[in-house]
Amino acid sequence: MKTKIINSADKASGEILKGGIVALPTETVYGLAADALNPGAVLKIYETKKRPDFNPLIVHVSGISEFEKYAVSIPNAVYKIAEKFSPGPVTYVLSKRNVIPDIVTAGIDTVALRIPSHPLFREVLEKCGRPIAAPSANMFGRISPTTAEDVLKELNGKIEYILDGGRCPIGIESTVISFEGERIFVLRHGFVTKEEIEAVSGKEVTEIKESASKISSPGMLKSHYAPLTPLYFTDNIEYFKNKESSVGIIDLTVYGNLREAALNLFADLRAADEKGYDFIVTKYVENKGLGRAVNDRLKKASSGNVIIERDKVTFLNK
């Protein structure tokens, strides 16, 4: 199979409706899309990405009115938050209706719903008239793709089509939130910050730490987004800037703000990974607001820490 980069939403929609999978652009990252109500099509996502079957998928719909088709007992806070941030990069984990196949939710009783804002993805949703399941369009655990060319590098020969929507304007995945009574939890930090959700909802948002033993939503695994080249944190990035070119440097603090850092995160990781360095070093950005999402991705992509003492380099692997 030769993978083609296309510009036709009709062709992409047709492939999905016949049970195939297609890479689609979203405002966050490119997604590998299938009809969420077709278990056989969804299985192709898992098989193509080599994604573990205990890791649930996000289901994309065209509007908040569709939430009641696929979820029950929807809290009022969902509508309040969606009024501000949806369509956009927020995913809502809700109690699911049985119409959603278990393969989509990894057998758990909740479904992750999102309303994307990218015009091409929305056009495909409209043409399909079906909810679309779509995790990131890359091999499992690898760097999320933010251009059609990134997807081609990852999935060439594995899928028929990549719908080209240009570079993703946000470049980092959605914020994932869940609800328990009146309480709101953030399961994955993303472009919309914890503070922004608190301001709109009027409620404190609690952070849930990821756990390998209980994966209740996408993005909760401890290791993800990783380059093939080992990535290490260092407190002394300047030391490596003055060394030989066999070490890659990713210093997101050079960007003017956290939005720019988030936008360039995966592109910088991918570029460094393709240079053939012995290893890559990075450092955390300021851990507040959007910086939490950036640091979350870096932490999950990293192999550990590197320490310099008296010109001696020591690697501390995870």
C-alpha cells in the first residue's frame, strides 16, 4: 500500500464510511480516524498503531448536542465549560451509553468525547454523520505528529490516506477532564489550563496522577511521546551547548511564551530525533498554566536525568 497525502474531505469521509482508517488534521495534533460505531474499523486503529487494548480512544463529535447520544448523566459543568472551550481542545470523560462499542473505551464504562475545531475535521464529521474515534496518528508511544509529513514518516504504507490540513495550530493534545458529582478532575494537562477551567466552571479542579494500573482516559500512561533517541533532563543545559555536536539540545525556554513552546514541542523533538544524535538533553519550562502540559509531555518522553559533576556526566535512567 502506498500512502497518499490528499486534500479531499470527500475521499477521507468515504474511506471512513467503508470501514477504513484515515489520518485527519485537528487543531491539536493529527489523528488516526475511524468510525467510532464500527468495532472492526476501530480495531484497525489499535493494530496499525500497535496501541495496547487497555488504552481508550477519544471520540470526536460535531457539537455538544451529540453528547447525549453517547453519554448519560452529563453534569451541568460540562455544558458551562463547553460553551467557552468547545469546539476546541478539551475532552470530557463521561458515563457512556451502550451504543459506544467497548473496544473504543477499552471496556470501561466511560467515554472520552471531544468537539474538534479544525475545519477539515469538522467537514469530515459532517460528511460521515458518525462519531469519529481518533488517537494521534503515530506509532504507539512515539512523538505526536503536527503535519501531514510527520504522519507519512510514521505510517507510510500502513494507511491509505492522510488528509492534509497544514500544520496543527496548537500542536499539543487536548486537556482531558472527568467529573464525579460536583467535582472536576484533570486527567491530562493540555492546551486549556486547569486555571482556565476553574475560572469558567467556578469549581476547583483536582489533578489526577497517571497510573499504569488504572487507565481511565487517553494520555494517562507514564511513558509516551518519545523520540527513538534517548531524551534526558538536565539542570545544566549550557554545559552541553558548549560540547560536541553529538548531543541534541531542546531548550523550549527560548520561545517567547508557553504557547510558542507548546506549538514547537513535538516539531523540535522530531527534528532532534532525526539528526542521529547520541542523546538529547532538555529542561523543564515554568510549571504553571500551559507549562504543566509541556512538562508532562517532556517527562513522559524522557529516559531519565543526566547529572554533571566536576565534568563527569552521569545518566540516571527511569
